[in-house]
Amino acid sequence: MRLRGRPKQESTVAPSGLMTPAQSTSDQSNGTPSIKDEELIFTHTLQGVHLESSRHGLDVEDEGYGTKDRRHRSDTISLGSSRNLNHYPNPYSRTTVPGSTMDSGLKVVGGPKVKLIVDATNDLRQFGLDHVVRLPALVLVGDQSAGKSSLMGALTEVRLPRSQGMCTRCPANIKTSPADTWSCKVSLHLYYKYNAKPGQKIAPHHVTSTNPFPPWIPQPLVVKPFKTITDSVDLEEVIRCAQKALLNYNTNYLSFLPGYPENHDGESKEPEALFSPNIISIEISGPGLLSLSFYDLPGIIQVAPREDHQYLEKIIKNLAKKYIEEEKAIIIWALTMKSDPSTSSTGKLISDLRAKDRSMGVLTMPDVLQNRHKDFEEILHGRAHVLGHGYFVTKQPGPDSLIEDTHYHAIAREEEESFFNSNELWTGPWASFKGRCGSVRIQQFLSQLLAKHIAKDIPEINIKIQEATQKVEEELSRLPDVPNDKVQHIVRHRLNRFSNEVRSMLDGNTISQRNSFQSNWKKLCYNFRFVIMEMRPGLRCVHESDKAVEIINLDEDEDEDGDLVPPTPTRAPYNDRKHKHPNPDAETPPPKRPQSNNPLATPVRMGLAASSIDRHRPQTPGSDATIKGGVKSKQGTIGPKIQFPFDEPYALRGRGAMSIGDLRQSIEEHSRAGVPEFVNQKVMEGYVLKSITFWDMPLKTLVQHTVKMLREEISSILRDILEGYTDRELYRRSQPIIDDFLDDLENDQCKTSLEFYETERYNLYTINDDAFAQSKAEALKTLKAQRRINRVNCYIDKQSRQGFLKLRDNNEGREELKKKVTDEKLGPDPFENEMAVAAYIRAYYALASQRFVDCVCSNINANLFRKIIDKIEYLIETKLELDVGDSEKICREFLSEDPTVGHRRVELQNERASLIGFAQRLAQLEREAYEVDESDRPPVDMMAASHPGGYRNDGSMQSTVGGVYPSEDPGI
């Protein structure tokens, strides 16, 4: 950057980060240029944009603005895109900062592209997507009477109204941009609704964290255009009228416009509200304006003028807190030099909210100081009240200024420049701080800083917009518009698809995405078969006469592993109710359990089965029986092989159902005189039928879970087919129809399955003699093998006690002895007859259980599934009576929506339009930012070049020594 055509003059590199000339030793007449001589030259490159400030004819490099080493490019900031940007040429690629990459996006270092970014940001804000993305913004805060309004006016060339305290009662969003002619558009942005009750008085305790601005409550954003003007003289009046409109929410806002027939502006009555969190938007375009966007907040007050207005102090503080807390906000703290900075309420709030790193301070009213002030000198040096972006100084006309409105800002800037060029303090001890003095330098700094922050956030913004758009599209897909015609066709077509998919689901031969039902039901049937087999009557094949120390328990899977359990005293079953127990200590038969209305409730058969087997089943507290291992159920320990939903206590019913002692006693009690080795058929039948009695419980589980699976799968199909209409009457009426349909089928299937159950428990019957004989032989072989193991153990223990054998301490010696025990040594088994009876019982149970499981599952497939396949077609159509009367009208009523659904769809459609518009505007910014003119020069980062320590990636300054500023001491 060069200032051409003037002789050299002494310059400094300002600690502000802005390249500015030092205070000249000559006055205006000696050639010191005024602010009006200053020309802002903006240059853009593909790598970014830069701001170049020059005076006509002056060469900055020759004037001592800093060495070439200081004139370096700042760290770049990216504006990324999902598009491939490699096709954009980069004529200045060799000038980029090492380590910067093209795919990181737009690099911003100042210049005309600042306007592109800031203008685009202003446009993006209009889409009302603050709930999706937070765009960087400049927020001006300060204590009351800190010169905040004057500062805002200097930065934006807007004269805010100062009469009647109006400017302290609502925030303003002021946006400036360059243009050939001056114009201003004022609009009202209503984020809150005035919800005061008649006569309601607001007190400080009404202001809470959940209700920060009573009686204002949030509402969807409403933008109301207020006035567009082309003469700056009218601006102050228009703003004053707009603020009155905001404070009178329930009055027609247009009635506050000057010249409106029912104008209320001149009325002296108090407004509805003394404060409004709604925003007055002021968009100004004009020659020489920089692209900036500010939020100007009411000054924080300590005490309201009236006792009944004390709540305003908390409300205004809440408003400031709301804006300062925004992570993307760049805070501008207006601090008057006529007050002690340590007493500032705004400064404390910024510190409490940990916002110092993204804040900059502006010291106002420097003319009140006649001599050096220790506190402010420390601030300017960056050693006290340190902020991330340092401090600037501005001097604006006072409230009694007589400057004419037409040329107010131009004259105010001349006076400001003249002050800093002539004041003894600023031309003497504090001359080194001049690089941060003047509203023009503040504008330049803020413009670049805002652009840097915005560009850095663009990749993140793109991602958030894409994610939000996807969510909106997904929700909208579930809320389709109500069709205008052919409604009957839509309804019938979807219901036909529904019945076809249900049939495909139940047809195992059809290729369907829902074939998982058949696979899951197959597993359910296998588990049903397994639990029925697990319930077979177990046998304890040991007797006290064996004199055993350890015994074999043939029970459940102990058929294979021969687990050992202690003997349990038992009694033989009996069939005569009048028969008295031979042992007075024997247990009494359990009472008959009450009958259930459920057709699958377990009936208890009295007599032989009910009286004996229940009495002789081993009991443990809280369960029907105990087995080794397994997992805990509600009422006992269930084997690990028994899976849900059959892992219930009834799976233990077969445990300990028989013992050879019980069988001997039962055979004896039902014997016939004179007939040796006679075994009454009732003995076998009693044990078998008692075991079969418990089948109703797993049968009930099978049917219930089959229908449950059907209900879930069919309901899922209905939801999928009617997706987008699940909130309509069509779905609300269809689901109960399916539920009732399945309820009826479940009751029918229960009755049918119960017939198979009753058949099996009526009496013993089979004509499959060969299969029974084979099963009996296998059972007898297994039982005898286990019985022999028991007898061998008892034999060894007996021999050992009698001294005939000497056992070793290890198991190997015992195993060797077992091998030497022959059948001749054991002798005939006295319980051979009982073992044959047990084999008969187990063989028939195995045969009957296989037949029962196969019949039940086959019937469910052929009966329940077939009925669904046959009846599901036109089921819903018939129940809804679509063929009765005006079908088109009926179908339209079924697809009519709830008003809240329609309202939600409109909200989503508006949201989608905003997101699309936002994305398009963002893409436009990216295109424009990469369109590089051949005449563009490599950029110079003015902010970094003027500050020896450079800038961090976030735009904040990093000092070289001891704080934010250089270490030069101006002579304190």
C-alpha cells in the first residue's frame, strides 16, 4: 500500500492494528491532510479481500509506517463449500500464507469483498434461521450516557433520536452498505408479542431467567416494512416513529407513520410498553459507507427514574446478556472517559459472561481529559481491562452541537480528526495511540473483523443448513398435502398394497422384505418343542435299599451327563381318595386350583396324577423345582437352553416327577392278587397324563406370542403403507379394525389348539406301535445304564465300609474300582420292573409330545395364517364401508387432516423455503468471492501489517510484549 505524491512525514505503526500516519508536526495549513483527503482503495483477490487506506500522493512505505517485515499477510480464514472450487483460477497463489489451502475456502483480509460478505450476511439474517445457525454480528453495548448513541451514529451515519429517552427502550439493528445514492429502509422485526393483562403492573420479581422480558413472550418472527426514505434529514423522525410503533404493539403500526390519516405520533399518552425486545431494522445505503451491521442495545442502567419502573433495570440487563452470550457476537463496549472504568456495569457483565476475548472497547468523550490519566493510559497500553480486540478512541459532537443535519457526519469527522491532530494530550504523551483514534479507523477495523469471522464460519454454516434441510424434508415426507382429486384411488390403492404385503409376509415362498416373520416364527415353534420335551417326567433311579452315599438323578438333561443329587423321601401315587396315607407324616394332596375363564387355563386332573405326583415333587421356596445351572426366572431357576418366551416356571414341571420307590409303591397299591409282576395300566397313565396336564401353559404362550408377532408385523405394514397419513382418520380407523380382527382369530386359535391338548390328556392312545417300541427300548437302555452307575457306586461304598476295599484319596482309584465291578458282583436289580414302567412312561411322553407339537404348529399355519390370507383382502375397505354411498366423499373425509397438522406443514414448508433461499444466497456469496478480476493485485492485510504482534485466527490481536499493544512507553 502506498500513499503517493507527498513528501515523507514521520509515521508509526499504530498499536491498533490499523496502518495510520503518525501525528504530523505541522498544522493543517502546513499540508497535513484532513479526513476528507483520505481515499479508501479496496482490492480483492481470489485469496481474499484487503483494505488499503492511502492519502493522495503519499508513499506509506517511505513514510515509516513500518518495515517491510511488518507488512505481512494475516492468517487466512476460510469460506468452504461442498462444491469443488479447484476450477477457479488463482493468479496470486504464490502470495498466500504458507500452510493455507484452496479447499479451506475464502480468505478474507479486507477490501471490496468485505462488502460482499457483510451484505450477504445481512441478506442471510432475513431468512429468520437464527435457530439453525448463528451468524457473526457486531453488538454495541454500554452504560447509560456512555456516548453509545453518538458512537453508533458515527459508525453508521445514523442520527438516533435522543429526545424523551426513546432510544433506551428498544434495540436497533443498523446495517450500512455503499451505494451511488443515499437511501434508508426501516422495518420492524417482531420476535415477541406483548401479552400484558389489563391493569397488570410489572415488578422486578416478575423478571426471571425463563421470563426475561415480561410481559413480552416469544413468537415466530414477523417482519413489517415501515418506511423507505431517500433524504437523511427525515431519518431521525422516522426512527422515532418506528420506536413508538414497537412500544405500542396492539396499535396499527402504520398509524405512527408521518402523514398517516390516523397518526398517533403526536399523542401525549404513554405507550403500551416502556420497553420492547423487538428490533427496529435500519438499512442504510449511501456513497462512502462501509458494509457493516450493528446491534445497538439500550444503555444499562443502575436505577430507573420512577419507583414503578425499577423492573426496567433487570430487563435491559437481560437484553444485553442475551446478545453478549451469543458465541458469534463481536462485542463493542462503549466506555466514557469521564467515568471510572472499574465501575462500569457493562464491563462487569462482559467479564461475568466470559466474553472479553471477542470484545473491543471504544473510549468516548476524550475531550473531558486535560491531562494524562493513569487508568486510561494502562487501558490503552493493554495492561488493564484487557479485551481481545483492544481499544479505540472517538470524539463525537455533544448533544448541544449546532452542526446542521445535512452535513452532520462529514463535519463531525472533520472535527474529530482536528481534535486528535491538535489536542496537546493526543499530540504529545499519547501520540503513539493515534492509530486507534477516529471513527473512520473503527469502521475499517470492524468491517474487516466482521468479514473475517463470517468467512471463517461459512463451512460450519453450510453443514448446519444441510442438516436442517434434511430434517425438514424428512418431516414433510410424513405430512403430505391433502390431494385435491382422485382421493378414492389413493385410499384403495394403499389399502390394496397393504393386504398384498400381509399375504406375502405369511407366504414363505414369496420373496418379500418381511420374510423375517417366517424365520422368527420358526424359532418360536422350535423353542415350543424344546420346552415340551424338557417337561417330560424325570426319574430318580435310586432307593434307600441301595445304601448309597451318592446317587444318580436321571432328570432333564441328566440323561446324558448323569448329575448327582441327594435322595428325597417320596411317596407312591395313589388313585383312591379314601385311601389313607400309610405314613402319618406324609403330605396331604394339594387343593384343586380354581378354574380360569381362559380356554387355555390349566385344568388339574384329580385322582392318581393330582394326588401323588404333586406331593412328591421336590419343593424350594419361591419355585416349583430346582435344577442346577440355568438362569433365574420369576419363580425359579430355568435351564440355559430354554429360551424366551418359554423361560417360565412351568418348564420345571417334569423335574423329580418319578422315583423308583414311588413307582414300586404305586405298582403295589394297584396290583391284583394272584397275578405276579402285574402292572396296572393306571400307573403308567397317571404319570403320563399328569405330565401332559401342564402343556396348556406353553401352549398358551405359543399362541399369544404368535398373535403378538402377527400384530406387530401387520401394524408395521399398515404404518409403512399409510406413511404420511398416520395422523388422519384413515389410519386411526384402520388400526382398530386390524386389532379386532386379530383378537377374534386369537380366540378361535386358542379353542382349536385346546382341542389338541384335550385329545392328548384324555387317555393314552397311539397306533404307532413300532415307533413306541423303539422309543421304549431306547429309554430303557438309558435308564438301565444310569441305574447301573448308581448301583456300582453304592456297591463300592458298601465294600469300603465293610473293609473289603480300600479307596484311594483320588478319583482315579475309584474309577479303577468301578471298572472291576461286574454284573455278577452286583447281582439282579430288584427294581427292574420299575425301570421298565419308567421307560414306558417316558417313551409314550416322547411320542405324544412330538405328535402334539407337530399338530399344534401345523394347525396354526393352516388355520390361523390361512384365515388371515383369505380374509385380509378388502377387510378394511369393508369395515370402513367404502362401497356404501359417495365413496369419493368418504375417502376425502378419511384423508382430511387435523388443523394443527396443516399448520405444522405450512411451518415446515416456510422453513424449507428459507433454508433453500439461505443456501442459494450462500452459494452466490461463494461464487462472487471467487470471481477474481485480472486487475486485482495481491492483497495486503492492513490489520496485520500495522500491528507488530499480528492477529490470531479469530481476528484478535496478539501483542509482542506485555499485553495487547507494543511495549513502547509514551513517557509515563
